[in-house]
Amino acid sequence: MLNATLFSREEAAELTETVNEDKSRVASEMADLLYHCMVFLCSQGVKMEDVLEVLRKRFSQSGIEEKSSRKPKDQSR
């Protein structure tokens, strides 16, 4: 999955470079990022519906509440 990670990082970096550009360039770069994210989700067996459910839950509560509800990450790595 290293290739998927590298692609998504590259696409995310390209998206951030569009800050002062027109909407069509922003949309194009976002489409690239979303495409690679969707391919990665598929390779991991994660459905888009699962992601949308997480987003629905996040939009229904404050960011502080959402962060406090997350499981702690394993810090032993």
C-alpha cells in the first residue's frame, strides 16, 4: 500500500498548491485526490458508505466531542 500512500500525498500536496487558483483547477485537483482515496478505500475493503457515516457523525457533534470519542492511537510504534 506504499504506492497508494505516495499517490495520495502527492495529490494532497498538489491540491494545497491551488489556494490562489481558479475553481476549475481546485476541482480538478480535488477530483484527483478523491479518485486515489477511493481506489485506496477499495483496496482496503472499506465502502464509501462507511466513510460517509463517519462524516455524518462528525457533522452532528462538535470537533472537541468527536476527538474525545476516538480510540487512543497505539503509541508503541
